[in-house]
Amino acid sequence: MNFRPEYPRPQLVRKEWLSLNGEWDFAFDDKNIGLKEKWFQNENTFDRKINVPFAYQTKLSGINDTSFHDHVWYRREFLVPKEWNDQRVVLHFGAVDYRAWIYVNGQYAGFHEGGHVSFSLDITDNLTWGTETVVVRVEDPSADETIPRGKQFWVEKSAAIWYTRTTGIWQTVWLEPVNPTSLSKLRLTPDIDRGDVIVEFDILGDFIHKKVEIEISFQGEKIAKDSIEVFESYQKRAINLYNRQIFRTSFHNNGWNWSPEKPNLFDIKLTLKDEESQMIIDEVDSYFGMRKVHIENGMVYLNNKPYYQKLVLDQGYWPEGLLTAPSDEDLKKDIELSKEMGFNGCRKHQKVEDPRFLYWADRLGFLVWGECAASPSYSEDAVARLTREWIEIIERDYNHPSLVAWVPVNESWGVPYIKGNKQQQHHSLAMYHLIHSLDTTRLVISNDGWELTETDICAIHNYSHGTNKEKSKYEAFKESMSTKEALLSSKPANRGIYADGFEHRGEPILLTEFGGIGFKVGEESGWGYTSVKNEEEFIEDYRRVMEAVYSSKALHGYCYTQLTDVEQEINGLLSYNREPKCALEEIREINDMWHSNIVKI
């Protein structure tokens, strides 16, 4: 069976590809003897089967073992289509947690470190053009607190806010034929103020006497075409789309710009040709949205208009697949349910999500704050690992219009002494400036929650709303958010909003974690930040908390905790199986409350 059969890279599509998802041979290597015994050349050592791309800890993998196994091996045989024999064959991995060594036909083919982003290897020279074998050795140190692990617990049994680990392959594995001369690193940057899209790409291989045709269309209508005679491997073009036509940029109907209300997308095709023969050498399809995000006058602006963000915290876990969605439809469904409740976006918490989620966010109109898994502890190695992953994250996901903010650090995880420790403050600043040096189109939050350094958004976490019976606690919660001064002087979790030596400089203030009302449904058990007994109490408590948020004269958006229950946490608006805990229209009615200080778009 081919699990997760959809095309895995929606921002750079080629027609020909081959999924390697499905059943693989598998083995635990608890004594770490596989390398010494050359398991990459010995099929008899593989004593289990696993369903890729699901980690061995999941039910969908067919193994469902949540105990520690720090070294695991995968093996699969495959055939490469004969018609690919005049092209280079690239092996792609969506994500492998945490370190991966790849062998093809008994030969070492490559290595990758980083459990959350894609990587690829040209395996052409390793092929026999008969029955091929790929072997993957994975090392995932279960208890190492200096690797980026996000919510994956370093103790065997889940507890508190920590969940079951994900080891090994957890996103699609696939093959792709690519011409020796081919298009690469497509980067699309919208500029709505000029009406331009900046198109950048590289050409690998022999680019002499080649040309590239760029064709852009909107809703099936061709609106722009450009032809480039290639003289060097890197190319950059600005293509104007609006052409002084007012209906395309109208303030009232949002024109052709992308937003959650109007997720307008442009299709783009790049065709690489031989200049003399006109033969097509390579062809890729992609898409983009004309979207601008910036801060001004203490507010976040979307497409040059103030925009109030109503986000929901989304952990991206599923009961049978953990970090891996059982199907593409499940990724889409989470967005549809969120929008049905009146949210216009999510903060993807401590996870780099599957590109297919971002694809649906682009298509359906849903803002996303991107966040990488953190390491619990600080070390120089942890800094290097996180830095490398962020470079790869931005390269992979840069073109998605739904992504509007990056969150490199959360609640001082990985920088526990950032309040006064200059080294850890420098790390936060370095991540802030590194991300801005790679991506000028999005906002960066330096330490979401508290102890911020330089940041584009003052992001505050506060779960102290109390129960319905704790009137004084609720009033204190409400008062702490009432004004800018109250927000900036508050101390959630007994932490200052800014680290020593840093202060608010006019950036928008958002409440980016709060709520977490616990409500048990069915046979579930667990905890929430507060708890209620029935649906009626759940709706009333949600209304009570949101009324406090909307009464603030200084908040310009929020992120409610959280979309779904996860393992022992029962504080979601939906159960772990995505069953609503109340009528979704009730949540939407509450979320649609507005006060006079909010500019509704």
C-alpha cells in the first residue's frame, strides 16, 4: 500500500516522480552494531516490517513501540523506470529524525542531520538499473536534551506538556528524474507596492545556449510571460502583474492580493529550453500569492491594512501517526475546522509542518506562524544545530504566502538563562537577525512568551485566567491585559516580558498563548490549565476568557491554546480524534466578537 500518495513538494512540481512510501524492511539496532556488521549490505538482519512514512512509535507504522530505540535501520527494494536512464535520479526524504545515513546498493550515498526538514541525494551513480536497494541508518538520541526535539519527551512515558517521540522517517520518501541541466532553488518574492513578483532561480549543469520561459496566470488566464536568454547560472527577474489597473489593487475588494478572506494565487511555469533546437530540457510548476506583512503604528499590517490575527495553537499531532498526518485530507481538515470556528490562522507549535499543510493553508486562506522544534538545554552544539535547521526551513518554505511569521525561540526553551545571560541573549539576537537576513518578507518573534530581546512582535503568554469561581483571579487576568502598560509590566510564569537590557520599542503586542480549558470527552483523561464538566460550561468559560481578551485596549491579536487534545492534554477545542467538543458555530460566534479598537478587514 502506498501511504500518503500525494505529490510531496507543492512549491516545485515536476510531472514525473515515484513514491517510495509503503512497506519497508526494518530493524532495531539497540547495541549499535549495524555499521560494524555492515547491515547496509545484509538483508538478513532486518526482522521487521514498517509502513513508511510513519515512525515506529505510531500505530500506523505497524510496530507501535514507544520505548527507546536510538538506532534503527530501514531497507527497501525498488525499480527505477527505464525511461529515466538518460537523466539524473534524485532520492528525496521529506524528513528523517534525527541523523540519517543513506546507502544505495551497498554503497554510501550521503548523510543528513536535522529531523524536521527535507533533503535529497543524487543517486544516479549508485544505480544498477535492475532491482535497486536503499538502506537508511538512523540515529535519534532519545534522552539528548541538546538536539532540537520540540515536544518529544526525553523520558519514555509522556507527561505534562511532553509527548511521544518520533524516530526515523516521518515524511514521504520519493524519487525524481532530473535532466543534468535543470532548474533549481526557485524563489518567489511578492512586492505589492510595485505590483511585481521577483522570480529567482538557479540552473544546474550546462546553462550555455539555454533560455528560460516564465509564464504566469491567474485563475486560468495568462497575464504575463517573459523569456530569458541565459548567460549565468543564477537568474533574477521582476515581473509586473498589476500594470496600473486599479481593480487589481483595490482597497475595498483586496484585488489580486492574497489574504485569508481572499486566498488569491498565481500559477507560474518555468520552462528551460535549448536555444537552438527549442527542445524542452526541464519544466517546473509552482504558485505564489501577492502578500505583504509589516508592522506599523503598533499594529500588524497585511497588504498595507491593519489586520487582527485570531490564531489557534496547533501542535500537529495525530493519535495514530503522531507528527505524521494519516492522510493529506487530515491536514486540510484541521484548517477547515479552524476556519469554521472563526480563526484566521495558527501558530504551528514546536514543529516544522509537512509542506502539504502549507499548501492547504495557501489554498484555503489561513495564516501560519512557523516554528522550529527547540532543544531543552543550551550548548554551542545546540546553537549550531538550530541554526542549520532554520537555514533549511526558510529555503524550503519561503514561497508559501500563508507563512507570515517565524518563531525561532519559545518560552526561553534552549536559552533558560536568557534573562541576564549575555551569551544566550546573543543567540536569540543572532537567530532574529539570521532569519531576517534570509527572509525580509516576514515577521520574526525572538522569544515567544516572555524574556524577549529584539523582536517584531511582543508575544505574551498568560494562562492565569482562573476558573469561573475564581473571580479575583479572572479580574486580575483581565486587568493585566487592559492597557499597554499593564501588559508590559505583567510577569507571566514570574518572568519579565523583556530580557534584561531590552524593552518595548513600539512593536505590536499579541497574546500568543492563553486559555487551555480542560474538558474531558468520552474515555479521555488528562489535564488542562483549568477544567469544566460539560459542554455548557465549556462554552461559557471560553466566552469568559475571550471577553477578557477582547476588552483589551492594547492587544492586536491572539493565539488560543489549543486546537486539539494531544495525548494527556485534554485542553483542545477538538478531541485528539478531531471531534468537536461543542457546536463549532458557538466558538465562531465568540471569536467574531469585536471591540472598537479593532479594525476589522
